[in-house]
Amino acid sequence: MKYLVLLVVLAIAIGIWRSRRAPDANASKTPAPPLTLPQNMLACAHCGVHIPQADALMVGEQAYCCTEHRRLGPV
């Protein structure tokens, strides 16, 4: 019984010690994700789904979301 009480007191002491100690310097200095500039969104000429300009498949002035829609052409 005395070992159980000792174990509980030890667990509480470790919990208090861990909650009061200063956070690690490495843990608090996580790098912020790099900021990205907004991209222009284009509508697919076939289905109308909006896609980023960088991912669009362009044929002249027409933007397409995939090669199948580019093959089928505008609606």
C-alpha cells in the first residue's frame, strides 16, 4: 500500500514539474510556412471547374483541367 501511495505522489510531482518547466527553445521555434502569392484561377472551357493557372492546360485562350477535356474541346 505504501508503494502505491509513493507511486501516486511521484506521478503527481513529475506532472507538476513537467507543466512548470520552460518550454524547449527548439520546440517553440518551429519555422513558419513560407507565404505564397495568390494564383489566378481559370475556369475549364469544357466543364467549368476552376483550377489554378499554373495547373491549367492552355490551348490558345482556352484553359482546360485535364487532357481529356482538352481533347474534347469547349462545350
